[in-house]
Amino acid sequence: MRLLPHPATDDIQLTEVLRALSDPIRMEIVVRLASRGEMTCTDAGDDLGVHKSTASHHYRTLREAGVIMSKQEGRLKYISLRRDDLDARFPGLLDAILSAAHVPV
């Protein structure tokens, strides 16, 4: 398993998290991860209506902002929500965002 570069919990910036979540496609990815848990990039990107390269850009933006964790196992990449890290850094933020998106938290 290979982890891609991620910001440390203390280095996650609120402005970057909010910027990453301001895009509707990235918000949909976060909603899917919140409701389903860890997913492959292929599964998370199903029915988003964007090309694979565009989905990869969205995953990278979310990862670099500290919203998701990405790991590679063989040819598959898995992504998961960094809920614990976000809750430690900004208590209640993720729940408020998901609640506003009408996702049960």
C-alpha cells in the first residue's frame, strides 16, 4: 500500500477545505464518501458526469486540502473521508456541511 502526500492534521487550512468543497462535483464525492465509507476512485466517480482525468483533478484537490485520504493498492486507488482529522481541526464543520447538503450525519 502506498499513501499519497497529504497535509498533516495541524496543517489543514479552513480556507482550503471550504474552497475544495465549493465545487458541486467535489461536494458530491464527499457526500458519497460520508454515506458509503472508503471507495475506489472508480466507484466514487461513477455517474459524476465528468471524464476520468477531471475526476482525478477533483480527488487531488480534495486530498491536498486535507478533506480525503488517498491510498494506492496495486492498480487501485482508494479514497476515504478524513472525518476524524477534520473534526479534530474544525469541530462540527463537516457535520454542518453534510447537514446542509441533506446527508444524514
